Amino acid sequence: MSDDEIRKFVLESLTAMNYDTSGVDDDTLLGPAGADLESLALAELSVRVEEQFGVRFEDEEAEQLANMTVGEFCAAVSARIQPAPTAGR
């Protein structure tokens, strides 16, 4: 899974959540002064990403997400994606 695919999913999710993504890029903060996601929206985005990519964000990480840029968030998701187990293991 590439960062581009993750980014595309994140932006599509934000659009589905009624956020304007026209000026959003890798350097845009997810929280205030950026995409301006509030805590509930960050939680919803996290759940969408967890379900789509099979990753997990701990509850304590919610505050950290608001301080991440879109690029940092995509990299964090990418780092958590586990390769599919191979048969016979």
C-alpha cells in the first residue's frame, strides 16, 4: 500500500465527511489552522482508516493526530500496515 493510495483515501474520507479538501496537501495540519478537524472528526477519520487498512490507533494518540500533517498521518498509517501473512505460517 503506497502513501499515495492512503492519501487518496484520507482525502476522499474528508470529502465524504463534508470537509473542503481543495487546499489540503501533505503539509496541511489535520487539526486547527489546517484542515480544522475537531476531535470527533479526527476520531471518525481514524475509524475509517482503521477499517480500510486494518491498522489501529490507540485512544491516547487522538491528541497527537491533530498536530500531524496529512503527510505525517499517511506515513503513520503506512508504517502500521502489516504485510499479509503468507500461507503455511
